[in-house]
Amino acid sequence: MITSKLTSKAQTTVPQPVRAALNLQPGDELEYRLEAGRVILTRRAAEPVDDPFRTFDEWHSEADAEAYADL
């Protein structure tokens, strides 16, 4: 069994085995679902970014990265 404590500010640390199992990284969002007196914790799926240029691979070259690095 994996456990963690709740602080006085209602915060807890997600234990390392849970972070590893869910492949959690800093900034990831979590979802809590209550089912029959239990909490189901899942990694929230990333929302698709509305970026019309993401499909144009030719604009993601190393030369582009260097040219626009200072913007």
C-alpha cells in the first residue's frame, strides 16, 4: 500500500511510485473521480492546442529555431 499525508493546507505529495506509474511530470494535471467511497486518480489528458501552424513541419527546422530564438 502506498500512502501520503495531508498537510494543514490540504496538500499532499504524490508518491514516487504513483508518479512513475502514471508517468507524471511537473505541470501535469490530475483528475480525481469519486466512486463508491474511493478516489480514482488519473493523469488528465492534455487539451489539444489550437495552433494552425503545428501541421506545417517545414516551419520547425533547426534553422527556424535559431532564426526565431530571440523573439
